[in-house]
Amino acid sequence: MKQITIVTPAGRPGTLADIAERLAARNVNILDIDATDDHAHAVVVLRAEPYNEALRALADGGYHAVSEDVLVVRLPDEAGALARLAARFREPGININAMRIVRRDGGWASVLISTDDNMRAREILADCLA
């Protein structure tokens, strides 16, 4: 699965609306979205379908959108579950680039994770891939 990351200057009201409108105009469905502003940069991370059309729409709007492959894992929604997940990468020396909880439901959590070696990470997480 792929996610799109957009980094823009901070403090620009309407940026999120502009992104959403551009995608809607191209009939792109936003599956999930996360936006933060740290007063230096605004970062928008999203998954969308159709993916390639989303990238084109954002590029046409002047946004520098970066594509990233992510793994989707399903974990028990309990204290320590993320710690146990992250610890799996310590010994093989795999760096976690990003991790986001995208859904919590019925005692389970869906987590997106990106690493510097997703092929090996997929093997390590085979028991919990969604």
C-alpha cells in the first residue's frame, strides 16, 4: 500500500481545503488523512484512490508530493502492542521511518508502518499483516 506525504510552509490557511478540493475535482477518494503544523512546516499524509491520479492532481496543483510504500498491520488495541511491534526491528537493524494508527475498532488497531527495508519488514511482520 502507498501513502502520499506533502510538506508545505506552515501557517497557510486553506491548504488542506485546497488539497481536498483538488483531489475531489479529479474524482479521487481520500481513504485517510493526517495533517500537522509545527509552525515551521505543515505535513499532510494521506492514502487515496486512484493513487496515480492523486499524485497527478497534487503535482498539477504545485504540491511536492512524495510517495511511500507502507505496510498495514493489525495489532491488539492494548498497552505495549506498539512497543512490541517496534522492538521486532531492533535486532535486524531496520529503521522505522513512519508509523501511524489509522483505525481502532473492536479491540484491534490498524497501523501503517514504513521502514528503510519494507521487504525484510514484511517477513518480520508476516503474522500480523492486514
